[in-house]
Amino acid sequence: MVPVSDLGCNQMQKDILPDSLRKGLEVVFVGTAPGHRSAEEGVYYAHPGNRFWKTLAKLGMTPKAFDASQYRALGALGIGFTDICKTQKGRDHVITEYDRLGLSRKIKRYRPRIVAFTSKKAASVWYERSTKDIAYGRQTDMADGGPIVFVLPSPSGAASGRWQIGPWRELANLLAKRPRLSQTARSPG
């Protein structure tokens, strides 16, 4: 079993990659932990082999193609970012500490409409279940007043064998049914 902190974020350790969260977000993407490239560059989904940014643009979740360095600009579009492990970096198999309670507090504080886990591993920590017991797509066991929860196939190039766009499209379709917080938000560059 992987250790999960019941105390919340360890204040002695600095977050490798800062959250991009605020109240009123449409969707918060939750990864397992930053990869080495993301940690090095200080941005989410930084590796060129990662499908994240191309998928958002392809499915119309953003009005244009953004790159990882522009992740903070997506807050104006109602999109936020965090990870369930904030103090380690690397692929899922090397991560040893998770902060489920800290993530829960962030969700309660910022109250996004949708929480989208970008891997089954992150969702399995959240739900305290095996990845085998979690299906991709919209989850049906939503708490009263809580966010809609999606589990998405990892966009990481390292997870290419399990990539499928269907659950991402399901999320995009749900987001398209409701106007964005700022349809006219300007993006840098």
C-alpha cells in the first residue's frame, strides 16, 4: 500500500510545482505528481511527448492552442491545475507519498464544478481503490454538493499504450454545454 498523508500537506516540504487554483473554476485537472520535465520547467504537462495541451485544443476545451508555459492563463478560461503529490516528481511508480486530505481541502475550498484526474493512479489514491476498480470517464459516485468527477487516460507519452481520447471528449462535451467563465479571455502571445 502506498502511504497517504492523513495530515495534509507537509509544510516542511516545498511544493515542486505550485497549484493554479481559484474559486469558480469549471475544471481542475489533477495529476499524480509532476514529471521530471514539468518540475524542471515549473509548468504542468511540459514534456513534448505529453498529449495534454494538444488534446485540450483539438477538443475545443481552449479557444486556441496553448503550451505548457502558458498554464496560468487558463485560469481565465476556468481551468485549474494541481497534483495529488506535491512534494515528489517522476513517473507514478516512483512516487511514494500522496496527500489525499490536502486535495480534499483544496476541492472544498475552491469548489470547482469538475475535478478531472489525468490518470487512474491519481484517481485510485483519491478513491482509495485499486486502479483496476476504476473506469475511465465520468464517475457516478459523486457526493452531494461535490464536483462532477472524471477519470481520464494519462496524456503522458509514457502511457501511450493506454491512451484513448473518448473520456477526454466526454469531458469536452460537458464543458461545451456551459459557457466559459470568460469567452473573451486573452491569452499571452
